Amino acid sequence: MKLTPVQVSIISRKDLQQSVGNTLLDAVAKEAGVSVVTTGPAIAKPFIRGLGYNRVVTVNDGIRQEGQQWGDEHGLEVDEYSAQKVEILRGPASLMYGSDAIGGVINILTNTPVANNTIQGNLQSTVNSNNGMFGQYANVAGNTNGFNFNAYGSIKTAGDYSNRYDGKVLNSRFGEKTLVVMWV
């Protein structure tokens, strides 16, 4: 970390869980130099030091997430419940992540290895009253003599939200489903 030419921040799983917000990026936006532009209840785009879209690279477990870079109506295509740690690189990271990482990188890590000969599980549930959002997440991870595995799944659904000016805002509902199994 001391030899890195760009500023790096790390957000732990505990910090992500304690953050109040609708998306993973709401927690990320609390870091200095990072902001979020939202165009709907489930659509958020990261901006680092004023640069966004195709000038900020988002990586999820080593895989570039490019859907949010191009259109206004496309958010991050990651399961926010599965994030164990988020690393934020502020500044140009083009040599490591490609020429479009001019503004920086948001690196989302889901498989954090557990201690050897350990198996652990997590359950999480969230509820939002305005749009009836209900989310559930379950995870089992372990490490048996160097064999590392992580299995998780989540479901998140929400209805059309309402406000006092417009009443029910149609087509603001969404649904997400994820099931992932990883081993090393």
C-alpha cells in the first residue's frame, strides 16, 4: 500500500452492513472523492473525482463490469449482498486495468478466504417499507486443508414505490436473483 502511486481505500464487510442506503454504491459514496449518480431506485453509477461512466472501471472478483459505463439506465450488475470487501483506487490505474481506468477503479471482492479447517455461514435480511423491498442473503464458506470454497445466493424484490406528489410511480419495481458457487 505504501508503494502504490494512487490512493486506495478499503471498505470492510462490517462497514458495508452498517451503511444506510439502497445500494452498494451508497456505502462507497461515503469515501472521500467518490460520489454516485442515481437515475432510479436500483440504478446507481460511481464517479471518482468527477469522472464516471467509461472513465471508471468496476471489477467484481476480477471480472470487469462494463454494463453501467454506457447507458444512463444501467446500474452495476453485481450482487450487493455478496460483497465482502470493496477497494477504491482513486486516480489513473490504466496500466493495471486498461485505458478506461482514468478516474479510478472500484474493486468488489466476494470470496474472502476463511481460516484453515473452518466452515462459516451468514444469513442476512433487509426490508424497505416505501416500496415493499424484501431481500435475503445466505452464504456458506470454508477452508478444508487449503481447499477454499464459497457458496452464496440472494433474492431481492421490490414493488413500485410511491411518494406524496405522484402517488404510485409505475415501473419502478425490480427483482434480482443470484446463485454462485466458487472453489479454489
